[in-house]
Amino acid sequence: MIGIVDYGMGNLHSVSKALERLNVPYVLSGDREELAKCAGLILPGVGAFADAMKILNERRLTPWLKRWVADEKPLLGICLGMQLLFEESEEHGHTAGLSLLPGQAVRFRGKTRAGRRYKVPHMGWNKLNYTQPEHPLVRDTERGHVYFVHSYVVEATTSEVVIATAEYDGDVPAIVGRNHVFGTQFHPEKSSHLGMQLLRNYVTYVQERQASDQ
Amino acid sequence: MLTKRLIPCLDVKDGRVVKGVQFVDLRDAGDPVELAAFYDEQSADELVFLDISASHEGRKTMVDVVREVAGTLAIPFTVGGGINSVDDMRVILRAGADKVSLNTAAVLRPALIREGANFFGSQCIVVAIDAKWDEGLSSWRVYTHGGRKPTEWEVTDWVKEAVGQGAGEILLTSMDQDGAKTGFDIALTRAVNSVVTVPVIASGGAGKREDFADVFLQADADAALAASVFHYKETSVAEVKETLREKGVNVR
């Protein structure tokens, strides 16, 4: 069972529909007891970093998620949900994140070093480059495009946590992860066949892990 | 590198696609779900559904359509038409649409853009603009009510206002080119693109494959939207992408 963390921020409907298409049982809940029964979690998110952290803190999901990860259970953050995994965001001053991965979210500058203006948000289909092609999340997938919508970009402190990138005024971390904490900056649930393959890989990872625990 | 997007637009009335795809062997060419899946297979990058229902019941049916489309489609889609309030936006977004597009309601009350952006994030809020060349203005004038009512807005002024209010994307339709099938309005698209930093979708005038290349190469549009040229098999999404690739435009 996959648990989709419902904390009022994000396109939960499309994530749950994607799991239905994959025939994966899931629960959609903000209740910690419900979520605790799951083998792996998905943390979706659309909107502002500060708003999301405020809600996670109010609902005491912040310490609970840290504990979940400390107990070595799998977690996948999507879009804003991925940025929340890092230490902080410069959105609205500075806001502390879940600090499960090293790095921070900063706004796209909107101008290249050469002074050329570019569009923010980074919106649309961009190509993935795998920096860790053997990682379980990207294994056996076609190389292709996925759908991004974001105005902030993660600067990871170490390239060890970057599994795939996309080029947009530099290398944008597109898939990140360490141990059993993962994130995708793009929306796999909106990324056609490749997106579904990547979600399927996460689910398989969760299931294999669960099987080996038993 | 970010690719240029191709976006087929489907008009929906009382839950049925009108002016639907005429050429494919579909069981039901008026079924929005089946058409959406067809365009997804053709490698369309996004879809736009425009609700042209005149009645309250028709608009309620649209919510069911959105829910059903969201259940099957694995690419993003935008819903426009008849969205007048934050509540309208909420209903459509909750049903599973990725973005809503505002047109007349935003011109009548620009703060609606701000309210939507605050509630749902700018990335969900598309402002659709119908613009027509105006000799007196020596520029393009913005129209509302499906192009029937002229406003006081000059197009670049309105675009700046809309983006300032929090619009995350601009869907720009040239009324001069719409239906003419002689190509997108390059000058209009360029004018709008030069004053904003959010993505601009060019719309109106697509007649052949090369038209898409022109609007990407000459006006640097982020996306191009078309309806009849795809629906009536004058060309297909796949064919347009092939032409774009040949001309050096980066596509998915």
C-alpha cells in the first residue's frame, strides 16, 4: 500500500489517478495513523514552500515524516514535495524544510550569466539526463521528456543526491535521492509514458523493500 | 533543453466535443475522453478544453468531463470558458484540471487573477486574451465576450497588468488571424512576448505545418495552440513535430 500524504497542497487527484492506472493500491490521507500502515509514501505539492511547511508543522507531519525516514521507510516527494525534502528555501525570506536531503531551493534568476532573459516558471517538457543510470528509480526506462512547472530550483550541496538533471539555465536537479528518500522536480503523473514508468519504478522499489523486510 | 509545446484545443458543449476530430476511427468522435487519449497518443504536449456551454447544467456537466479526462490522461490540461470566480476555479481544479484559463472575467475584475494565484499558485492560472489590430490605437486592442466586446485595453498593457496580478501563462489569440489559416500573428506574438517573462501560447491562424515553425522561430512563442487544423486532419500533431524537428525547433 502506498500512502499519498494529503495536507491540502497539491494535485492529489492526478497522483492518485496515476496509481490507479498502475493498479497500485493506495490511501489518500493526512492522518498519521492511516499513513503509518503504508509501505511507502508520496508527498505531492503545488504552491508555495512556506505555506506547505506551515501546514506540515501545524499538523505535526514534519517530525512524523522525519521519523518515517529515520525508520528507513521510502518517501517520494513530487514537485514542491521534492523541494520540501531539502534544508531550506529562499522563498519569502528563508523557510526551513524537512532537511532530509542536503541543499536549498532558490529562485530561477531569469537571466543567464551572459545576460540573456529566459522564462520563469520553467514550464513544459524537458529532457532528462541520467547522472546515475543504474539507480532503481530510473533503471530500464527510455530516455525522454517529462513535464516541469516550477519557479524555484534546488541547489544540492552534493551531486551524490542527484540522479537525473534537465537543462534550463544550467543543470536542474530533476530526480534526487539518497538511501530511501527520493524526489522528482517534474510531475511524473503528468509525464505520459515515461512518467508512468518512473512512478512504477518507485512502487516496485517500495514493494521489493517490503518483501525483503518480511 | 525545454521543448516547444503543441496544444490541441477542444470545444466542449454540454459535455460533448463539438467540431470534433472528423478523421480518425473513433467509436465516438464527440467523447472528450476518447479524443483526449487520441491526442495524447499523437504526442500532444498539453490539451485545452474550452467549455462553450451556455447553460448552468452544461457547465455542471463540464466538471464530470474534467474528472473523467483527469482519470485517463497523463499529460497536463487546461480548462477555460465560464470561469468567473475562485469557486469556479476550485471546482475545476479539484476535478483534476492542471490549469484554468480566465478571459472576460479577468478583464472585468483583474483582482480575480490575484485571488486565483494566491489560492492555487500562479502556475494554475492562465489568462486568455483575444486581441485585434486597431488602427486608431496603432496597436492591438483586447476584446472580451468571445471577441464581441472591445475594451479600453491595449494588448501589451493588459498583458503586463495580468502578469502583475499573478498570471502564470498567457494564451494569446489573434482575432485577425483566427480562422484565416494563413499563419499565426507573428507581430502580435512578438509584441506580447517582449513584455512578459511568463510563457506565451500563440493561437489563431494555423493552416499548415510551417506556420508552427514560423511562430516558434520568428516570435519565440513557448507553445502553439490550434483546433481545426488538427481536428480536420489538415495536418497532425506528429506531422507538425516532424516539420519542427527538420527546421531545428526543439520538440518532445
